[in-house]
Amino acid sequence: MAKKEQYSEQTIQDALAPSAPRLRTMYREQVRAKITEEFGIANINAMPKLEKITLNVNVGRHLDGTKVPSNVREAVIHTLTTITGQKPVKIAAKKSVSNFKVREGYETAYKVTLRRETMWNFMDRLINLATPRIKDFRGLNDKAFDRAGSYSMGLNEQGVFPEINMAEQGFTHGMNINFSFKNSNPEMSKFVLAELGMPFKKPATKK
């Protein structure tokens, strides 16, 4: 009797996926081995892992009375939906902050959280298509990590994404993008992102 093969749930999901995201494949087949070499971590489950990417656009400062102008709201929702393939969630302020003109209960931001294949595909487009279109781009800040290893970056306008036609936009806005890691710290997260192609600023060379 032939021996029955055992497949993990992850293996089955990968096999059913229409196409494996390029950066996810790179992480599994190349970066993991480099993590072991660099940090001595052999257990896959203990390695730094990118769990989610969150995009956030603040609209609270544009409040006109009790509402955000429709052109602002429509532009933000259109941008986030177009570049991520997901409809953003409206975030309401939990408390009022007079210095920032934030009022409790009023819409203050729109957010999208990406995981799994969608996360990896977005990251690939961000690195290879969007960041090269940033005006006077000289690399991303390589110090913007928190103690848990999560990384934050900002964009000044949505037009860096080739999917967005600025001639059709009625409002220009930026966004914050956060990369959340598990089992990590600033050093390991920076290593993983750099190996995946994140264009950090290069150290200045002494003349």
C-alpha cells in the first residue's frame, strides 16, 4: 500500500494560489537563509516575519464644520482602493484634541490593512514602481523603526503610484505606510527589508 503523503495547510494554500508573489518567494527561498547566516536563527517560526502593511491617510485636518469635503473624501477613497484593491475603512476620532482640530466622533482618517498575497504584491509595486517616481528621491529613511521592528514611511502625494492619474484627481494627498513585523527588532527588520529591495538611503561616502 502506497504511503500517504502529508501536506501542511500552508503548502496546500500555496499550491492553490494562482501565482506566488515574487517577494514572498524571495523571502522564503533566499532571505531566510541569509537571516540564519546573519543572526544565527535556524527555526523558521522564530525568524522576523512581515505580518501586515497598513496604509493610513489623515483627513481630520480638512474638516469643514462637521464633515470632510466630498472632493477630499472621494480622492482618498479612490487612491487607497486603486493602489491596494481593497476598500478603506473610515476611522473616527476617539477623543477631541483642540490643538490638532480633532473632534471626537468625526472622521479623521481612512485606513487599509494588507496581509498575505495582497501585502506582498503591494510591497513589490511600492519598491519597484512607486518609490523611483518620488521627486528628487535619494532613498528612504533607514532610522524609522520602532522597538518591535515595525517600519514607517510617508509619501507626499498619491501620484507616485502609476495607477493614479493626477490629471483626474481633484485633491492631492500623502499617506503613511507602516510595515508590521513579528519576532523582530530594528536591526533584523531593516535587514529583511533591505534584502527584499527596500531602497534605503546609502551611507554617505567620505571624500
